[in-house]
Amino acid sequence: MIPSLYSGATGLNAQQLNLNTISHNLANVSTTGFKKSKVEFQDLIYQTEREMGAEAGAGNITPVGLETGTGSRVISTTKVFSQGQLTQTGEKLDLAIDGDGFFEIERPDGTLAYTRDGSFKLSPNGEVVTKDGYRVLSGFQPIPPEATGISIAPNGEVTVVTPNGTQNFQIQLTKFNNPAGLKSIGGNLYVETPASGTPNAGTPGQNAIGRVMQGYLENSNVNVAEEMVNMILAQRAYEINSKAIQTSDRMLEIINQLKRA
């Protein structure tokens, strides 16, 4: 069997996954705090018919070898945590992170998750929650129902104004040594993995953890023009691999015709 058939098939599979990833990026171009993914490829194992540096007789060695590649595969889909554009909303509980940090979220089962989506709300009991109703930790305290104003400074200092005075507390952000190692679980949430490292909480504005911007939201970091170009490249690569399979099939057909002749 002609190896190019299998090599072309691996190329088709790889480019299909590439296109799936690009489509996912474009589908989330308007998702708050979304981070795009990029596909990374790797060549497969080689079939070696002659080793480089092999003995060629009379004390000579071969300067080059003879290797045949067997195709490619997708080795990873890496999250790109570049900063998205900040858009002003004016909402008191819309918080954007200008930097590398995350907000800490408590899931319904009690486990922790992390997000860049700072479009928060108040629950009936005054707790700060996500749009799905998950409680926001990060040092947030319940907001009294009689509160008349909430002010959050870039360094995370929160001032809640009530008729009886003011309430102050400090929120923190969480940072990971390798955010690309976080696992995406949907709902704009990530969870810790051994690859991400342990979460490190810190005061906003210190140790490059990022500032908190009240009244702003972080847009998706997807660049539509860039993704459209990537889509065209993926389509062309898919077509080329398909052409390689067609050509290999044609060669087999010619061989069969020679045999019948």
C-alpha cells in the first residue's frame, strides 16, 4: 500500500481538528473573557531505510540517510491568554482584569473554578455571583440590601456605602504559573490541573497579577480577520491532503491497469 494514502489521511484529520478549533474561536468572538485556542502540529514517526552515518565501505560513511515520513497529528490545542480589549459598561459589578489574574469561583459541588468573565450579579442574600449563580470568592463579602453604592479600586479595595456608614474589604485575584495548563470546562470557567500549577492569590496591582477595573468587561481576544485567514489556510491544507490521496489512488489504478495488460 502506498504510504502517502495514510499520510494524507492523517493530514485530513489534523486539518479537520484545526478547522474545528478555528470555528470554536469564531463562535465565541462575543463571549466575555473568552481566550482563543491555537492548534499545534507534530510530525509522526519516520520509517528509516538507511541510517545517517552508516558504514558505506572502505571507511566511508553515508552523509545523509533515507527516511520516509508518515504524516502529521495535532499535539495540542493551546489557550492563548493574551489581554482582550476592555469595554466600558458603567455597571458597578462589571469587573475586568487588566493583567494575568483570575477570579475564584465556587461551583455547586463545592469545588473551585476560575474565570476572566467579571460580569457579576447580586444574589437575593447579597452574595456576589456569576451569571450562572455560582458564588464569587476572591475575598468578596455579602453586600447589605440597604447599600447605596459600591466602589472597587484598581488595587481591589471595596467600599460599600450604606445609610449607617461604610463597609470596607479587600478582594484578591488568583494567578497560575502556567495558565495554558488550565482545563476549560465551559461557562467561561477553568479548573486547576497539575500542568497549570497551584493557584497563587495576591493583591491586585502587585506581582503582575493585574488590576481590577470597575465598570468594564474584557472582550474576547479572538481576532476575526486572523481567524478567517487561518480558516482559509486550513481549507487549502485540507484540499492539498485530499489531492495527495486522490493522486495515490490514481497511481494504484494505473498499476492495476498494467497488471491486466
